[in-house]
Amino acid sequence: MKVKGLKKKVVAGVLATSVVVSSSVVFASTPAGEGLRDWYNGLFNESVASIESEAESMTTERFNELESEYAQIKSDAAIDIDLSRELSTGQSLDEIISAKLDHIEGIDAEKAAILEDIGYEYYNVFLDAYLEIDRLANEGEAFATNDLTNYTSELGEEAVTQLTSDLTTAKDNAVQELEDAIQAAQEELAAEVSSHEAATIENISDWLGWTIDDLRASVTTLLDDLVAEQEAIIVAKAQELEDDAKAALDAVIDGINQ
């Protein structure tokens, strides 16, 4: 990094001093005076070149150091942000997996409970039908004994047909109602899962955004403070060198008449 602006300021200060000196000191127009002027001009130019070289060297060194610090701050900021992302991602994944497993456990438990009782429930349905059929069959048999065989057989067939229709309708209605209840429960659970999932993702996103905003503001403030500090040091050093240079030049001029 070359600080051309600072170099120009130093040279301008030196030239201004040269103008003041040349306007305040008048030598006789003699060969000796001209020689002294030539000697003085050569010495003065060497001094200016030395000051310019030293100022540029020191300023370049300081700004190179500042560039290294700036690059390190940016690198550290990138590492911190990436680490925050990894930690937040890991924590969120753990929570999502945990929530999923909890729901699956609930579904599995309820399914196991249903499967455990379903055989017994349908057995009771079957047993009720079986007992009813058996009762009607016994009644039909007793009636047939006391009445015409054909007549009782016809009544028995009509009773069985009606019974079958009624029980089939009842079974179909029961199955449909059960399926509707299961579907309604599944839809309600699915809606709850979707709602909680969306809310969780939104909360995670909001927290991540706030964290990144805070980190960005902190790093920006730190960087601004460091830059301001270095700028103040550079300006102060430049002023110090400029004052030293002016003093040195004044000392040379004062020494001419000694």
C-alpha cells in the first residue's frame, strides 16, 4: 500500500519552508554567494528526499500492518458466523428429529392399542350376530314342529335374508364411521404437526437473523474503532515527522551564519 497523499503533504510542507527561507535571506550577488546557494540547494534537496523516503517507508509499513489486521478480522468474522450456523443447524435438527420421534411414538402406541382390541371388538359383533341367528333358528325349528314345514321354512328364509341385510348395513355403517373417525383424527394431527413445524422453523429463522445482525453490528463497530485508532496514530506521526523536518531545516539555516 502506497500512501501518495501523505507523501505529497510532506513534500508540500518542505517546499513551503523553502519559500519562507529564500524570501527572508538575501545574499550578495557574488560568486561566493552563488556557490553557497548551490551548496545549500543541494543539501536542501537531499534533506527533502530523505524525509520523503522515510515518511513513505514508515507510512507504507503501518498501512501494510493495518491491512493484515483487517484481513484477520474478516477471517475471524467468517469463522464465527459459520460456527454459529453449524451450532444452530445442529440444535434445530435435534429438535426436529426429537419432535418427529415423539409423534411417531404416539402414532405407534395408538395403533398398537387399536390392534390389541380390534379382534375382540369384532368377535363381539360376530358373537352377537351368531347368538341372534342361533336364537332365530331355534325359534324357527320349534315353530316348524308345530306348523307346516313349508310355511315355517319360508318364514325362516325371509328372516335370514332380512337379518343378513340389516347386519350387513350395520356392519357397513360401523366400518364407514370408524374410517371417518380415523381420517378425521389423522387430518387433525397432520394439521397440528404442520402448524407446529411452521412455527418452529419461523422461530429458528428469526433467532438466527437476530444473532447474525448482532454479530455484524459488533464486528463493524470493532473494525471502525480500530481503523479510527490507526488513522489517529498515522496523522500524529506524520505531524511529528513534519515538525522534526521543519526544525532540522531551521537548524541548517541558523548554522549558516555561525
